[in-house]
Amino acid sequence: MNENTYICETLTIPGSNKMTALNSLRSYAALAKSRTLEAFSYTWLAVVGALITTRGSPQIVPTVLAALTAFTISLCVYIYNDITDMEMDKLNPTKSSRPLPSGRATKEQAKKFVCLAGITGLVLSFFVNFETFLLCAFWLTWFLAYSTPLLRLKKRLILKESTPALGYFLSTVIGAKATGYITPTVVFSGLLSGLFIFFSLPAFRDTTDIKEDKLHGVRSLATILRWKHRLEMVILAVLAIMTLTPLTYANFGFNAIFPIIVVAMGFLLLRFLFPLASGIEEKKYRSALKVGTVYFFSIQISMILGALPIMF
């Protein structure tokens, strides 16, 4: 009996290793898919930085490497955040469907994915240039400190909002450094994107996290500010951007396309924000969130067009 048991335990079923590998690949794909928007955003901003610093004519290879670097590192840090937030995400109606809290991926699979993505991102950045590697190493270190239980920077006031804003700024700078130089135009562009993210997160993304954040001791602006004040933050940020760009675009080497698009899209977003002053109504809130996303990407498109060497 013991001998038979031993044989059964050590017997390898044909194809079982292939099935295990296939299941792991499916889990990795599910993990990556769950963070598609975040990964695309950082990748997009790296490309934006490359296009701005070269005035629309970046070298292909460094640009692709910078984009892949931003893609892999963003996946690394966000999936790691999902690992540390798994119990919190189970309480969130939306986040509970993600691979980890739903059980479609295990913690071990997620940890392997994080290591693979992080190492890949750093190796790719090293092949670009050493400065890009240092920027990526700082980005990776800061974001891991944001989530890791020992430091858990996301529990500290302001840092939950400023960390993603810093990431967007760094992505823009990384794309620029990979293909050229970090110019004042690039710094201004990165700061503008980061500014909007910082002031919009409490009203948009973090509003749905309030319950679990309070339960687990995360002090975000969304947990301490009333809805009215969070909405005012977004409105003030949009108004500031609408005012700042027409006054400064020429000083940073942009053409007039940049402020025209920014102001026009700003009015559009305000049109959807003001009706929320009376309170959060699901339909209006979702509409404002969608328009806010379009507004964010339109800012970068206007930067690219505004950086082109055309007289306008």
C-alpha cells in the first residue's frame, strides 16, 4: 500500500506540466489585463515625452524601448499594489472582480509576474541609457515603497495622490531622456499632467475607495474631505490649466494649438463637473469620469501638436 502510494505521488501525468504553464500564462494575462488603463497611461506618457522633446521626430528604437520600459514597470508596481491590497479589494464592488481577490490568479503567480515585469523594465531601461535606468530605478523604488507593508506610503496623507502624479511626471521625463534631452517644455508638460491627476484623484478614482481606505487606515484626501471640496479641487485644477496654458505656451516653445485644445476641452469637462455640485448622482458621475479621462488624454495630444515646428 505504501509502495503504491509512493508511486502515485511521484508519477508525472503526461501534459500536466504544459497545463500548469498554460494556466500560469492565463493568470499572467488576466493580471496584465486588469491594469490595462494604468499601463497604457504610463506608456502613452513616455511616448508623449519622446514626441515633445524631439518636436515630433523621435528615434524609433529608443522610443519603443522607453514605451516598453514604462509598460512593464507600471504593470510591476500596480500588480504589486494589488497583492498588498487584496483583502481591501475584496470589499470593493468593482475591484473584487480583479484576478487576485476573485481567485483567478494566486499570490504566488502575481509575485512571479511582479519580479518578471520589474526586472524586464530595468533591463530595457539600461539598454536605453544610464540616466533612463536611474529614473526607472527611482520610479520602481518609490512605487514599491508606496505599497509595501513595511513603509506603506499610501497610508500617509497626500502621498496616495502625489505618488501617481509623480509617476506620470516621471514617465514623461523618461520618454524625453530616452530620445533626447529633458527640456523645460518636457518638465512643464509632465507637471501639467501630474497636476491634473493629483487634484482629480480624490473626486474620481478615490471616491470609490473611501470605505476600504477608512477601514484599513489609509488617509487619503477622499477620506477626509467632503464631496463638495473634492469636486472643487478638480474644478480649480481645470481652471488653473485653462488659465496657465494661454499665458505661458509661447515661453515653453508651444504653438497656439496647445492652448486652444486645452481651453476647449476644459470648458467641456466643466460642463459635466458643475452638475455634480448638488451631490453624486451615479449617471452624472460616470459621465464626468469618462469626459475627465478624455480630457486627460486630450491634454497630451494638444502638447504633441503644440510641440510641432509649425507657425500657428
